[in-house]
Amino acid sequence: MEKCCNNSNNGSIPEGELVCFCFKVSKETIRMAHKAGEAEKVLQSIKDQMKDPGCFCETANPKGVCCLADVKKFIDSLQ
């Protein structure tokens, strides 16, 4: 399983608005990037951070799984 996030959520973003819980990527961040034509850059940034510093999705994500699929699905929903 591919890892995707890092334990850095200090609660500053409402949990319902987060798509990536480890790196605190919100739906609004993705919406803004999409409007600027840069949603794929957000996805790549998450993938890069998956490598270093790493992630802990199994504990950070309420679903208990990697959030990368949810990020991709949300980006696709904006197309």
C-alpha cells in the first residue's frame, strides 16, 4: 500500500474539509488550485511528501486508509 501523509494536523482546518489529513490539504485548497489550473501540482506535492517526511494515514484519516484516492477523486469531481 502506498503511503500518503504525515502527522501534522493541528486541528486548524475543520476535519470535514480535509481531504489529506496528514498534510492538511483541504477541499478549498484543491478548489483554488483547480481554478488556477494547478490541481495536479497539489496531488504531486502530496506524493512528494509521502516519500519524505512520510505519512500515517491509518491513524490520521478517519477512514483508516490512505487518503490519496480521495484526493484524486475530489480533483476528478472538479473537472
